[in-house]
Amino acid sequence: MRKFTFLITGSLLLFAITGCTTVKRFKTADYKGADNSLVDVELFNTRLSGEPVVVQEKNLWTLSANAQTRMVQILDERYPDNEQFLGAVSGSFGANEVKVQELTRKDLRMVFTISKNRDYSKLNDALGRFSPADRIEYLRLSLEIPDSYNLRFHEWNRYVTEYGEIDIADVSFSRSLELSLDGIPGSTDMGSETALSRNEKQVVSKRYLKLNGSISDHLAVIESEGTREVDLTGNVIADVSMIFDGFPEMVVIPVFSDSGVGGEAAEVAALKFVDVVVPAMDDAPDTLYAILTLEYIYRHVQSGWKTFAEWDDKVEYYQGYVSKKVPLFLKKDYLPRLFCIGTDQGGKSALKFRKSPGKEYLLQFRDHLDASRFLEWLRNPARMQADPVFIGSSKLLYKGDPITPGEVVENQLKVLPVY
């Protein structure tokens, strides 16, 4: 009877020890269904691409007087043809003053903010769905671009999956073996005993998905999972590049000579025509939107939340879904920064030129400085005010008719953004 009582006591003690182990994930767990009100997500963007980089241009007009003379002699010997010579003189060499502009590419830093909807008024409500120990255990973010925008994802910085690791517990194993020599034939030392023991210690750890993602033309997906004491509330940052479908435009790059004596305006030595590609947006909306979706698993602690450890919690799992339309680009962000010369009184009218028969092109510049200097050159009082202005071999046009420097001043033309 005493032996039986000892076995019961030992079993209860063993059950109490193993039942209170901290290696467990939770005490009980139940799935309670869907609840879309527990978590929310927001998105805001920060422009990554800065102002274009300026590289100093090298051409005939930026050289010293002696260097100009020598360069003209070299070009005259190399290009005996008059047309080739003029083209070489007006050209550039060495580094070009090119402002590096990706007119159809936009770089963004997207910051997703995930937050729990906390309601402390339901803290002691047995049927409530809030406790201080609650956490978001899993989330999946997706951002979808409508096909109608002619915009697609190009690349991002989330190609490598990030894992985290936590130590859960130290588990020790102890084994012992006792040998008694009593009753063994030939043993002279009766009653002697020998004990052998072995101790082993192992660390129990867990690897979890810290951040993972995938990207396609119109969809970017980010997923993450939490674990013990790891809540997914906070910010998730992704740097992405997006590219618009484009169509070609022509930009004029004026090449200016030195400003001359007495502070006179710089002379236009040559004009370059550069083909650029701008976003193909026929009717550019004021704002481009994307569809932001969040799928999540919410771990609610129904009881046991008064302790920091999770192994004694009775938990309930809820599945949630949030979807909303979020602004991606404003009009001023995705349209290129090109400038023209004209007026916005009574409707926008700008200077144009006819490069080929029946085809007129807008006289547009890649930055405000080029447009301002060209306008200053047009207004120069030293120019013949009644003579039409030529762009290359074509006359400068305003409302379909050739324009003179005097009419530029009379119509109060100024520098305007193209878009």
C-alpha cells in the first residue's frame, strides 16, 4: 500500500512538473472565425530619386580663345565639307551637360504602417477581443496597380528572404545507472555499488519568417510571421522602382557661348534636338491609385494575459482582411518636368517649330534654366526685333505664325511647365 501511494505521489509530481513547462506554445487554442476590425494598414510614400545630376558640358564655346582657334583649325582639316564642319563646331566633346533623367521610371520608398485597433474598454469583457497580450501572428500585404495606368513594377530591394531566430528554452537530460555487486559470484567485497551518470543539455530554438516577398508587373506581395513575444505591429519598408509605358517627345537643348562683354546675355551658339520618352498618359489624372490589401491572423489571449509568458495562455485565433484604395502618385510626381515658353492667358499657347513639312513640335526644354536663358536670348534688345526667329532651318512659330523678338516681348511670353 505504501509503495502504491508513493507511485501516485510521484506521478502527480511528474505531471505537475511537465504540465508547467515553459516550452509549450500555449495552454489551449481555438479558431474563432473572421474579424476584419482588429488590424488596420496605411501606406505613405517618400520620393527616392533626387534632382538630376549636372555634368559640365565641354564644347567649342567653353574653351579659351587660344583653344578655340586651335580646335577650329583641327576641325577644318578633319571636315573639309562645310556642312560636316558646322555640325562638328556646334557639337560637344568629352563629358556632356546631360541631366540624368529617367522620365518613365519612378523610384519610391513605400512605408506600410500596420496597427492594432486597441479597445481598452473591453479589457475585462469575457466576450471581448482585446487584451494587452494580443499580437498579430501573421500578415500578408499586397499592392496592386490597375492595368489601365500603363504602369508596372520594375524592381525592388526584397529579393532575399529574411529569417529570425529565437531561443525558446534550455532542455537538460540526465541519465543514471546504478550497479550492485551483491550476489555476484567471485565478488569478495560484498555490498559495494557503482553508479554511472550522463548529463546532456540542448538549446531549443525556433526559426521564423521575418520578411518575404514577391513582385510581378502589377502586383507586389510582402509577408511576415511573428512568434513568441514578436508582434507584427509597426512599419514595413520596401524600395521599389516603377516604369510607365512611354511615347517619344523631342526636347531642345540650347548650347550657349560665353556671356560676352558688359554683362550681355549669352548667345545661342547651337541647338540640339534630343528624343526623350515620357509617360504615356493620354488623360493624366490628378492622382494615380493602387489597391492595398492586408490579410492577417490575430492571436487574442482570452485568459492568462496577466503573465508575460505565453505558455499558460488560452488563445483564440481570428482571421482578418482589409482592402482599400491608396494614392500612389500625384500628377506633379509622375509627369516629367519639362518647360516651354508661352502664355497661359486665355488658354495656354506656347512656341513651336516646324522641323518637317506638316509637322509642328513644341519648343520644350528639359529644365527651367535652359528655358529661361533661351527666353532671355529672344528678348535681347540687340537682336533685330522685326526679323523672324529661326530654330535650325525652321522658323519659330507662335499660334501657327512666325514670331519676331519684338512679338515675344509684346505678348509677354514667359517660362511655363509643359504638364
